Amino acid sequence: MLVLASASPRRRKLLTQAGYTFVVHPAHIPEDPLANEDPIDYVTRLAREKAEAVFAELSRTWKKEGPDGQSPQQVLGADTTVILDGHILGKPEDTADAARMLRLLSGRTHRVVTGIAIVTATSTEAAAESTEVTFIPLTDNEIAAYIATGEPMDKAGAYAIQGLAARWIPRIEGCYFNVVGLPIARVSSLLKSHS
């Protein structure tokens, strides 16, 4: 059985769209970067820690209560962040923080990096996928109107490429699904190698 260690509705939708059968069991771990942590190391560490935490929790529970004491076969963890000038832009803390992030992204190219990890009873493997995203210049009025929709408030970098912000993104280089939150082709490859 595949377990998704994430509460993200976007990740659930992408896995379903790709034909996977899975259950959702979100991880609850601190998501703060370590001092001087490289952004790619940060997302791969979080993905691994989420998957390991859920695997350990479900293994304990299922040994006590589960069908024939079986544990999950594969747990998938993921974490996505936006990187601009070497700095991590996570989820905005409030509307002012969302506006700050969108002003930073306006008229520039940034990277979206998703760390993914697969944990099984015998192995843990983590990887990262990177996509470059270019924004057109944004006005303060456009930023304010977008924030008023509420869409940016739970998204890394304060935007959703699959939502209203799509009109501001003329070009990406790399995996589109990575920007949404889960690089499906990379995930598929990892799952296949650990099945």
C-alpha cells in the first residue's frame, strides 16, 4: 500500500490523476530550515522526515491493530519551496508577507524545488526536482486583488501556478507538476524502483 504523508489537496489530485491508489496520512513535523541550510537540502530533508515519521507511526499502529500486523509498503513524503536569490520563500505568514513575496517575484525568474522521499521497510530514498518559473511584472493593485482571493495564503512563494496566478507566468523550464507540488514522473520512477 502507498501512503501519502501530506495533507496537500494538490498532491492528492496529482497522484490520483496519475492513476495511483493510496491513503493519506499527513505528517506533523517542524518545517523550519536549519541555520545556513541549502534550500535543496532543506526540501529533501523535510520530505524524508515526513515520510519516515509517518512510516514509523503507521508501523507501530498497524502492528497493534492492523491487518495481520502489516505495515505500509511505501510512504511518500514531499515538500515544495520557492527559491529566489538563494533565499527560501515558504508559505506566507500573513497578507503583508504574501505581498512582499509577490513583489519580489514580480518580473523575475525563480526556482521551485520539490523534495520527495520514499520510505519502505528496507530503504529510504530522497530526491529533488527543480523548475524555473518566470513572472511578468505585477502592479500593486494586481497583487492586492490576488491576495484578496485567499489563494496565495497556503502556497510556497504565495502563488498557485494552477490557479489565478497562471496569467502572470509566460514561461517555465522544467516540470509543471513540480510547481503544483509533486513532480509525478520523478515520483513514479522512485516508486517503481522501490516496489
